[in-house]
Amino acid sequence: MKILQILVLCLGLTVFINGQTKDKSILSGNVYDANGALIVGAKVTAINGKGEKFETITDDQGIYVLNLPFNLYNPKPDFNVSKYEIAVSKEGFERNFIKDFKFVPSSKSKMILDFALDVFVNINTIIVDLNN
């Protein structure tokens, strides 16, 4: 009976530890405007090759933090680095988009990627016919 209890405990700890140590790392950075000022409340979205979506909003210092899964290195020929499509948007600014961003765990468990957004300029053309 004691051996069974120990086995159940070990199995439970293994499941708990595996559930806590997902293969994830941090992608973080700042979002700036054209003048270099930080943008608060910008939406940062990352979508991986499986279609999983991860979103966050920049804080009051223009910083975003995403906790993203990555592929553990494997020396087999079919190994692929994790790739993400990353979009940054904020009302009043043009959307910034990166395709095939390669994401790996760094030695500090964090990669840094800053963005700059242009001011959105909406130019409406008005044609006036002076002959009528």
C-alpha cells in the first residue's frame, strides 16, 4: 500500500511539473511613434504556425510582454524554428506587421523586439466640378 501511495505521488508530481514547465519564453519590447514617444495601449498580436493567437496591450510605459511557446531544438532534419506573424496596431496609427519572425528561447529567456508606428494619414480627395 505504501509503495502504491509513493507511485501515485510521484506520478502526480510529474504531471504537475510537466504542466508547469511548458516550452515558453518571453517576447517583449516597446512601441514608439514617429517622434520616438512611447505608445500606450497599442495592441500586439502574435500568431504561430498552428494558428494560435497571443495578444497583449502595451502598458503605461509603452511596453508589451508576450509569453510564447517555442519549438525545442532537435537535431533531426525536419526541425523548424518557431515562426510568428506579429502585428501592432493602435487607433490613429498605421498598423505594423512582421511575417515569419523566428522566435527562439534566448539565454535570458527573453527576446526583445521594438516597433515604431507611423501616424495614420487619411487623405480624402474631393473633386469639384466648376463647370456645372
